[in-house]
Amino acid sequence: MEKKVVSALIDMKGAKGKSRGQIQFLQGPVGQTSINVSLSNLDSKASSFHVHILPIKASGDPCSDENIMGHFNPLAVSQSTSPAPGTGTVDQYEIGDITGKFGLLTNLTQVQKQYIDNNMPLSGPNSIVGRSLVIHYLNDLLCSSAVPLLLNENQPHLKYGN
Ligand SMILES: [Cu+2]
């Protein structure tokens, strides 16, 4: 099985915070997903980031709740019973709750990290492919769709991206 790579490019030139960077998801044959996070210009204003249910749309406010809806949580994990961010195991959080699994972005100006997550599928019914990725700021949201870069050769019809 080929590695699957999904990428969300956060390029918010001109937006508040001017955050830029890339979040890449790579899933190998054993099902473990490596999340490679590279964000800059966070200005100590970001708090959390998540995978949300729907991709962003060209019309309206792209990051609004009506557009992208809430956190991707197909296993119906109750956030109220999740441990504090960054303290539990990945299965104790919503699939899309990257901050819960690995910790808050509070007071950071940049992030260069690799997280290993065995609860972040890139295929099957709980896949995050084609959804959106959101960085929550103190007074704002930045979002990007999770667009596949390369997919395995069994799904050539899904091969798109940049
Ligand atoms: Cu969110």
C-alpha cells in the first residue's frame, strides 16, 4: 500500500495574524498518521486547531459554522469527558481535535512539530480527507481545506491537488 499524503496549506496573507504554513498528514501501511505541522507568524494569538466536518467554500465566510460545521467527531466522543489538552491518549479525544490530542497553541509564535496519531484516518468512513482544517485565534478563525496531494494508486481518480 502506498503512503497517503493529505495537505492543508494555511496561507493567510493579509488576514489577521498573517499565519502561514502547512499541515501535512501522512498515513503509512500500519494506519498510523504522521501530522507534520509547520506554522509561522502565529503572533501568540492562536489557541487551538482542529479538523472540522466540511471543506471550505468559495462563498460566504469560509470559516463560519454554517460552512464547515463543528469538529470532525464521527465516533461521538464527548468532549466534556476528554482529559485536558495534551494529557491523554489520542483515542480519548474527537478524531479532529488535534489540540486536545497534542496540546494548545497558546502563546506560540511558531510551531514546527511532528505528531504521531493512530486515530486520524486518511481513508475509510472516518477519513479526514476533503474536510477542513481550522486554526482558532483569540478573535478570529483561519481555515483551509485538507486537500490530498498524493493518494495511493488504487484510487487514481482521486489524484488531484498541487
Ligand atoms: Cu475548531
